[in-house]
Amino acid sequence: MRGAVDEAKQRLGSGIAMLVAINDGRASVAVGVTADLVASHNAVDLLKIAVAALGGQGGGGRPDMAQGGGPDGDKAADAVAAVRAKLAG
């Protein structure tokens, strides 16, 4: 997933990329923040929001890339919505 998020960050140029993958009902999530936005948006903080929505705890990484997961893969859309809500306001 990290490679896919890095690729998405390169394509974006400036932005935040988030991928959620579901396998056997469990969700894995990765969040990447481009270098120009790291001062205002931390990938680890955004990841923790997503992981909480997925019923998980923890996860981690660096300010520009973080990865984690949770047991509730059926809540993937909720995880994306929670991160979007944080970014919106």
C-alpha cells in the first residue's frame, strides 16, 4: 500500500492520498501527505482518525506516510468520511 500511496502523492503534486484495502473483513489503511502540506497536516494524525472508524487502535509512521488498520472493513467508507471531515474543518 505504501508504494501505491507514494505513487498517488507523486501524481497529485500537492495533496493528501488515502487508500483503504479490505481483506477477509479486516481493513488496512495508508495515508500520505505531500511535502508541502506536512506542516499543516500530519499523516499519523489522519491515520488515527481512520483507524478509529475501523474499530482499530494504533498504527503509525511518519508525518508524510502512515499505515494501520482495523477489524471492521465494512466501515471503510466511514473511515474515509471521517478523514474528509477532519480536513474540511
